[in-house]
Amino acid sequence: GAGVSQSPRYKVTKRGQDVALRCDPISGHVSLYWYRQALGQGPEFLTYFNYEAQQDKSGLPNDRFSAERPEGSISTLTIQRTEQRDSAMYRCASSSGVGELFFGEGSRLTVL
Amino acid sequence: AQSVSQHNHHVILSEAASLELGCNYSYGGTVNLFWYVQYPGQHLQLLLKYFSGDPLVKGIKGFEAEFIKSKFSFNLRKPSVQWSDTAEYFCAVIPISSGSARQLTFGSGTQLTVLP
């Protein structure tokens, strides 16, 4: 697509529910990144992929968080058994390699 | 791991004032440096970037930044701000040395408010 697309844009869920956030990167971009941004903070790295391979998941806060990119294009970030502290803006970005990251509009997650 | 510091959390200026936002990073190797901007209600957009060469880089909308390697700094400047520059500005760093984590690390951001 023309830009990075994320869905849903807004998600409100109850504590304990699982949530899946989707990212559709710019066509042809090799690298895909997930970031989390709390209010008043900069984006915090979660994980990234080159093609379908997860290269670095050191930023995932705990094992409730997982991500996949099975065909090297669309990626899904899944949060199991959500907690209130998971509330944040989740941002996806893609890149053709070393260089500029192009960001989507983000998915705002609110856990009640 | 690398880190990025933005010392000004909120800056308020009048139109036509000059702007300088500080950014320092902690990483001893070679880095690529970026400034991203987030206008109200919009996504993060690249303002400018430094990879190599002339340490003074120019970006969109009259912004520029200077890479000073000895100070580990990449400050953002604009000679005369406009009301439309009201936004949040993020400095970011990615190391390009082999063996380093290839993740873009952001500072905590500076909210710029320009008064008309």
C-alpha cells in the first residue's frame, strides 16, 4: 500500500481479554518494527522482523506479548490476558533497510 | 544499549522566535540520527536524517540539525518558527556498527507550542 496501515485504530478491552493488533507495511519493505508509546514518552522498541524472521524481540515486556509476520508482509502483535498497564499507543513502522522508518497511525489500546 | 536524551520536555515560543531543541545520545560507535515530528492527530513523520558527510543537515519546513560527534549531540534548529510548527519532536538513533542492536531508539520527545 501507499503507507503503513494499522488496525484497529482504537481498541477498548476489558482486563484479561486477548488483543490482536495488525500492521500492513509499505509494499516491498523488508523490515517491520513494533513500538509502544505511553503518554508523554517516546516510542519504546518492542520487536522487529526482517522478512518473516523475528530478528529481535528484546523489547517485548513479558511473555504475554508476541508478534508474528508469517509471510513477510502483514504482522500481528498479540497481547494475551491484557492488563491496565498495557494501555498505550502501539506503533508499527516499516523500512526498506537501514534508513528511514515509515510509521503508521498507530493503534490506541485502552484496557479497562 | 544506546539511549537518547532530550532535555527540554516542553518549549513554548512566539512566532518568529528561533528554536533549538537539544538531543544527546549515548553510543560510542557509528550511528544514524533522525528527527521525527508528530503533528496533533497525525502519525510520526521524518523531519530530517543524518547518515554521513556534512554534519549540518537540512530537512523539511526549514528545519536543520547539526551532528557534533565529540559532543554526541544532534540538536534541531529553526531560525523562525511558525504556529504550524506546534508538534511533538523526537530525536532517534540507530547504531550501524556490526553486532549492535539494529533498533531505532527514541528520546522522550519535546512538545513545542508556538503562540500566534
